[in-house]
Amino acid sequence: MCGIVGVTGRQDAVEVLLHGLEKLEYRGYDSAGIYVNDLQGQDYLIKEQGKIAKLREKITSDVHGDAGIGHTRWATHGVPSEDNAHPHVSENGRFYLVHNGVIGNFAQLKAEYLSDVNFVSATDTEVIVQLVAYFAEKEGLDTLAAFKKVLSVVDHSSSYAFVLMDKTQPNTLFVAKNKSPLLVGVGPEFNVVCSDAMAVLNITHDFIELTDGDVVVITPQEVAIQDKNGEAVTRKHFTVDIDASASEKGAYEHYMLKEIDEQPAVMRALQQVYLNADGTVEIDDEMLTAIKNSERIYVVAAGTSYHAGLVGRELFEKIAQVPTEVHVASEFAYNPPLLAEKPFFIFLSQSGETADSREVLKRVNEWNYPSLTITNVPNSTLSREASYTMLLHAGPEIAVASTKAYTAQVAVEAILAKAIGQMKGLQKAIEFDLKKELTLVANAMQIMVDEKYNMEMLADEYLKTTRNAFYIGRGIDYDVAIEAALKLKEISYIQTEGFASGELKHGTIALIEEGTPVIAIITNELTAAHTRSNVQEVIARGANVIRIVMDSLSQDQDQIVIPEVHPLLTPLVSIIPAQLLAYYASKNRGYDVDKPRNLAKSVTVE
Amino acid sequence: MCGIVGVTGRQDAVEVLLHGLEKLEYRGYDSAGIYVNDLQGQDYLIKEQGKIAKLREKITSDVHGDAGIGHTRWATHGVPSEDNAHPHVSENGRFYLVHNGVIGNFAQLKAEYLSDVNFVSATDTEVIVQLVAYFAEKEGLDTLAAFKKVLSVVDHSSSYAFVLMDKTQPNTLFVAKNKSPLLVGVGPEFNVVCSDAMAVLNITHDFIELTDGDVVVITPQEVAIQDKNGEAVTRKHFTVDIDASASEKGAYEHYMLKEIDEQPAVMRALQQVYLNADGTVEIDDEMLTAIKNSERIYVVAAGTSYHAGLVGRELFEKIAQVPTEVHVASEFAYNPPLLAEKPFFIFLSQSGETADSREVLKRVNEWNYPSLTITNVPNSTLSREASYTMLLHAGPEIAVASTKAYTAQVAVEAILAKAIGQMKGLQKAIEFDLKKELTLVANAMQIMVDEKYNMEMLADEYLKTTRNAFYIGRGIDYDVAIEAALKLKEISYIQTEGFASGELKHGTIALIEEGTPVIAIITNELTAAHTRSNVQEVIARGANVIRIVMDSLSQDQDQIVIPEVHPLLTPLVSIIPAQLLAYYASKNRGYDVDKPRNLAKSVTVE
């Protein structure tokens, strides 16, 4: 969360920063700000609570500079406000700092060194910039030395990407990175720094990846990197060739709707990338061997990716016959289960930057276990640090509520499951004709996305004013139910819980009252009758029920009927009406669909 | 759910039925009814929506009989109403039936045989009683033959405990049982039948257990049992020696408060039962050997017991070094994971009657795997059918919201974990001094239950009007958070979710707004700082935070400080403030604490 951008050597620095922040807005949008200066010593600090558009309005035409830093915030310490917005400035007005991450010992540092300083914010970041000023003044250090001194007193558990500017040294960015993502972008006579390449793809495609512990001094002509031991080093360059326009929403009112609509195309793209003409799967043999030689798969993820992992368990167990556990990343990191002797780890992360997952991957690497990251972002941290990577090929996902990344994750898991099963010579895997099945899925998805009008009506009828809602299902439908519930709650703020149908009566059914919406997902023949019984139980208590049912199991009064697909691939289709119900519920209620309150797309703090 | 009682050979039949229903009210209380008749052919059918007290009011002094049936309902098909209440009667007024369970093919049976019949209710049960009349009339069968004919057309997946009366054959009860619990109680010149021995402990302690498929004809003098093949059989008698008065609430306003208060005493009782003077654990060696020889423990449970199972996983993995999975019973039954080659199953169920768990146990027995039931009720179905039983010794738990059964389950799991570890010679288990630790726990519990006033104030301040709430924690505190959330929501109807602290930001934090109560549980040194960071995140978004913190980790502003206990036993203590907050929130909001709407204590349908 929080997005950072910095630039030096561009006369249009203000526009570079604002454009970058707009592209980074998915990372947080509580408040934002920029600081710019020029070689004549003129400078400007402008901050605003709320979204980037409000910041842009506030910036008058006289604001200019050749270099600057910008920040869009997702609050960790202190409420969203102009005071708490970045950049933060030292009391003497000399140093300006933007920060993404969390400083563990900020309160101690403040107490130890800065008892004489007047603070204007409640943030951990202001402590850091005041501390730079303190070491520069009290110990007579130059800026780089003062900055490094500060880094040396920050405790080990802290995470940060810092970009510091010194008013007396215009055109220079002082950068440090630990755990939080940060890239340097290189251009002719200018350089930039950013949390995500997306921010600056309009001016460069040439990037340098930084490593934890790096400290960097950037001018228009030079990127000077020191590693954590203070040695000058060079880091490798890489090219990001995503088309900048792929992240535009075109004629769509919201990114989320565009991304929902793109799902059939993503299914086809994945077929192209991973499947051979004969329907067999083409994946790195070395990785498959590593999985085949392991006893148990551990899937580690958070949020929507965790829900995709739950579906993955069904696929890995039923198609590839590998016992699989799925763990919430933030829980696994500090309380791992007893592991099998030969585990294989799979990390799911749309952004590839999820801090909770990365914390686990660091441990997995220390233990020397093999790992795979399934992500949408090449060269992301989790991709670089895992043994293997599989890409989602979903194109940039901008809406905070994940849609196409979820279905892409499930499809890639299905592909992987088939590949493992194929290598193990399992009949079920060999017969699992993904070429055909994913084509059926893409067609079924298309039918569902074309039912927008129906979903809009249902959202209007059932979800317009309710305070709460439930999704229920059994087996794989339960896995979808909890993802569907998250989708609805994160953008419509209706408190929604996903429940195993059979578990509802063990307590939670107390919450069902006259008019409570309950949405049942029914795609499994074996349990359809049981789930319908549970539906009767909630109807008896006054619930308004929507049924999402696979064609062959459907009955007259079912409102949403999904076309028949392979029983293990139903999540790819049954989630779509849920995505659309969430979308229209949020829109109907007048919320910002793409940027729900309190959230950030890429969660880079623990 | 649903409670049944039947009696024959008692002039006080009406009182026997009403007393029985009052004792069974925990099984459902949407509506209730009785049917009685005498040898002179006079009969009465009285039904009422709502609780038993309302039914009792409605029964005038002229209502009498020597035999009868009674029922308290938890709705599965059809809303709670007088029409849908049991007993149901055939159109010709001859047959009367009470039923606990669900008939899978009732709609088909109705369509096939009963198109000419006028139905007064929406229940599956009425179909059955009309069908008895249909076969008796159309095929000229006697009552027993017509009843057995009906049982033969009911589909395999159905569950039932039926008690049927025929007006023309007073003093005779026709009984059938499949999956749903039913016991026969025996007396001098009278017999009774009931869902739970508790119902009739005031008149007999001598019981006969029935087996699935049994059909029984009961008169004052005789209990004639036929098994599923129609063979006359005898079933074994057993004595229930629970003191009937242990289920009285005495001076307490509610059972729940009494049961919360009993928890320190339950801890001491468990020490007495399971621990030797030297602190070693005394448990069946054969069972321990079976667990020691297994590769993996599978805990299967529902609701609160499932949450106790999550704590059990920590204990079995950390103390006994046995990899452990915990599964929701209703999910496992129809979608089991890939099992280890040598699994050991543990079933947790307060009542020992949970239908979802029983469905799994039936499969486990078919697979021939060893199993243990941990339950509060000796001779309950899950106890009888598992290889081994450990009892909770918690005394009858009457409030629907489970409290002392939860802590007793956790304590028994700790005892079992030590016993396994002890047998395996693990140092950590040998050093785990449960004698000392459970004494510390009992003392800490006592301190917490004595803080009622503080909890009442906090409930008043934070939970009086809110529409939603969250509990958060990490590791073992997360396990407690979801149980704490269930407690609050099931009796106060505040929609409460328990969340892994680190997972909240991956979507659900969107629901936090000004004034949302968030209750954080912090007992683990390793993750305390991380959870406090997550607390800062929700405070920054306006949440009202209550912190439940273990003494050594507590800070000035923490509202609830729990005494120091063993890090793996903190759930036994940290749950108590949560139980009390739930209790007072429900009471403050004016609800029936002991009998929340829609719920039943013993869930005997799937």
C-alpha cells in the first residue's frame, strides 16, 4: 500500500509525478502529495486529503520544478488527513521524505532523539525525516551520511521504500529500500523511481531492480547504488513491455466492469500460452519434477488469491493426486504448521508484491524448499525470489477488487494440476481435456458477462438497501462463496459472509431475518439436494434467496443458471454473476467501485 | 434440532409431555405441540407458535390423556407457525405424527400419492402422516404395516425419528428411527420415548438405545423392536445417572451466565478425572497407541466445536508433534481431502448427536479407521459409534451458545496432546505440567468471570447499538477470535466476523467505519507488535478498539488484561471476556440470551 514516485531531470516533473500517482492510485488513496524544486532553489509542497484528482485541482500553474517526489497514501499510522499526507518535511524545512512501509520502533526513536521537535503529523514517516535533520545538524553529517545513520537505527522488522530530497541539493534523490517494492526507471538525461513500473511507462520501459538494503543516490545523469554493506554495486536492468494503454479503461465507466468482461479473453490467452496443439500442457519440466518429488503442496496467499488457492486444492488433489494445504500468508509466517518432509510451496499474488506472502517466501528460501509464484506481474518481488514463476497473462488489473486475476489464477492452477498429473501418468489428468474444457469455460463466461442486465436487476431488488448478506455453498461452491462474499463486501460495504451451507445452522443462522439476502451457489450434483435443504431453512426464517445453479441441476425458480462446464472448473463461471452483483450493488449504492474506501490493491505492509 | 417426546401408560401424560418439551427446548423453539388421548377415545391436539411456555398457557385443565406425543420445532421446511407445528394429523383425523429430521423425497411422494389430499402445512412431515392414512385406506393395511410401507418409500438420504399414534388404537406408540437420535425410556407400567434422556429423567433412568432402521411398537407393558430387516430384536439397556437438578439454573438469570461461571470448576474436574497425582495423564493406552501409530490427525466438528478443534491443532502439533487438520463436518462428509495412509479421526461434539459429524463417522467406520469422540454426553450416538470416547465432564449445558463445553473441549485436547507426547517420549510433552498449568488456568478464569462488571460496561459502551463488529488476532488468538465472533453474533445478532489480523487489510477492512467495534486478542509475544500495527490501521479508519491482552504484553490503554497462563492454553482464558461481552450485549439489546432466534443446541439435521 502507498505508492511512491520520484523524478529528476525533467522540466515537466509536476506532470510526471501526478501521472505516476494516478497510475499508482490503486495502492492507496487516503491522501496524496508532491514536493518539487528547481535548480534556482524554488520549491513547492502540496498535499491534499482524498484522491489524486483533488490534489491535481489544488496545483496551480505556477507550481513547477525539475525534480520531485510524490506519494499516495494508505494509512497505517494516523488517520487520513492533509497533515498525515506525505511528503513529510523536517522542522527546519530542509528535508522532504516519502515513505512506503512501517517503521517498527518509530515511537522509541522519537522518544530517544526528538523530544525537542514539534511534530505536525501522527505518522512514523515524520519521525524519519526529522531524524535525518537531527543527525545532519547535531552530528554535522552530509545528507547521505545522515540518511544512512537513520537507516542504521531503524529496527530490523521495519519495512520501507524511502525517497528523500534535500532542498539545498536540488536534482538529487536519496533512496533506500527494505521489504517494500521500489524500482528505478532510466531515461536519457533523467531518472525516475517508483513503486510500480506502471507509474512511468509513458516515459521509460528501462528499469533497474533494487535489492533489500540498497541505498541509492540518483541525479539526472547517474544512479549510484550501494548495497547493505556499503559497497558500490550495479544491479541488472530489465525491460517492461506492457503496453501503457492496456491500463486505460476506454469506453467503460469503471475498470472493474472492463476487467470482468476481459475474462473470456484471458481464458483463451492462457490456452495459447500453456497448451500445445494436442491439448497437452507445456510447462517447465524441472519444476514439475520438483512437485512430483514432493509429498505435499502448501499454497500460501492472502485475500482473493487465498480463495483461488482453495479452488487450487481441489484441483491439485483431484487431478494431480497431491495432498494440498492452503494457508493465509499472515498466519503461516509466524505460526507455520508441521511441514511434510518434502514440501513444495506455491505463492499466489496478483501483484507479486504481497508483503505477508513475501515474509513466508523468505523463510521458505532459508529452509531451502522449492517454490513457485503464480503472479500477474513479471519481475515482481515474489517472482524474482521464488524458484519458479507462472504468469497469469491477465493484463494489468486496475480495479482494487480483483476479478480477472482470480479466474486466471484458478485456470493456471488447473493447467498446473493437469501437467503434474500428466507427468505422473494419471489417467484422470490425461483425460482432463483442458483445451476443450477451457473453451467451454470461455463460452460460458461470455454468456454470463452478457447477462449484465439480469444481474443489475437482481442487485437492485436484493442488495440495494440490505445491511448484510450471505453466500452459501458446499465443496467447490463454498470456495466460490467466500470469494463472492469478499467481492460484495469490499466494494458495497454490505457485511457479507461466505459460509459452508451445512455450517450456517451451527450459529450464524441467528443472523437471518426477514429480508436478509442469501445467495446459494449450486453446481455439484452430490450436494445439490443438501444445499437446497439449507436454502429451505433460511427461507423458513425470512431470507430472500438468489440461486446460482448449474444448468443440469436447475429448477424453475432459480434466478441465475450457468452453462454446464467441467465440475472442477465451475468456479470460473459461477464467480462471474457474483462479480457482477457486487459491481452493481456498489454502483447502485453510489460508491466508487474501482477504489473502495480503506483498501489498496497491492498490500505491501504486513 | 427438533425435540420429540412420547409417553404411554401415565395418567399425567400431559405433564410428562410438557415437562419433557421444556427440557428439550434447547433443540428448537419455533413452535410446539402435543397430542394426547385416553382409552375412552377422547383426544386433544394443541399447537402454538413460539416457545413451550406459550403452549403451556394454552392448555386448559380439561386436557388429559394416558398416552401422547409432543414436539418442539426447529424449522427446516416451512416458516415457524401453528400450522407448521407438530404433531401433524392425517386428513381423516385418525393418525398423529411427530418427526425430527428431513425427508429428502417428500415432494415426489406428495406428487405421486397424495394429489387428492388437502394439506394444511408446508412441512415434509405432513406428507408422511397423510401417506400412512393413504396406505391404511387404499391398501387396507393395519397401522404398523402402513407405517412400514411408508418407511420403505422414503428415500435413503432421509433422516427421521418418528412417533406415530393411531386414534383407534390408543395407548400405542409407533416409532421409527434413522440417523436422528431417539431413546426409549422404561418404567413400571409405562414407557416413554424421547430425543434426549434429559426429557424424562424425572420419571426414569432406565433407557434402551435404538439403532438406525429400527421400528418399535410401544405400549405401557411392552417395547417390541424390529430391526431394519423386520426381525424381532432386543437392544441393550443403559442407565443415565445425570442428576436431573444439574440442569436447573438456580439463582442465575440465564443458563449462559451460570455456565460461564462454572468453567473454573470444570477445569478442576478435568484435572481430577484425567491427571494422576504426579501430573502424568491417565488415558486408555490402546487409544494412545492407535494415535501414535497414525500419521495424521483429522479433527471433524461443526460450529463452536470446530473452533475448539482449531486450538486442538495447535496443541496436537506443538505438544504431541502430530500433523493435524481440522475440518468442517458438513464439508468433509461430501468432499473429503486426500487422506494420509494411516489417519486418526477425532470428533468433537458437545451433544454427541451432531448429524453432520455423524455422517462423517459413518464413512470413517466403513473405511475402518480408528476414531475418538470427545463429547459431553455419555452414550450419545457419536460416542457409541466411535472407537473411543473421552468425556468433557462439563455437566449439562443448556444455553444454546456453548461456553463451558468449548473450554472443556480445549482442556481435554490439551490433556490428550500431553498423553500422546508423553507416550512418544517428547521432552516438551513431559515438561508440559498440566497439573500446574490447569490450576493456573482455573485461577485466571476465576479472575475473568469476576470481572463481570467491567465486561458489562464495555458491552454497554461498544456493543449496544452497533450493526457489526470484528474480532482479530493472530495464531492461537485467531482461533479464539472466530469463536468469540460466533458467540457475539449468535446471541446478539450483531454481524461479527473473526479475522486473522493480517488478513483484514486484504479486503474486509473496507467495512470499518467511524465507530465500528474491533476487538483485538493479543496473547502471543511473537506477533503482538504486528497485531498492534493492524489495530493502528483500523483506528486510522475510525474503529473503536477493545484490546484483550495477556498481562506481560499489556500496555496502558488496554481495557482487558488476562492473567499469565501457558501460551498454548490462553484460549481457555481469553475466551471468557468474549463470552461475557456476548452475554451482556445480548441482554442489553433485550434478547433471549439462552434461546437465540433460529438456533437449536443439538443439530441433528445435515
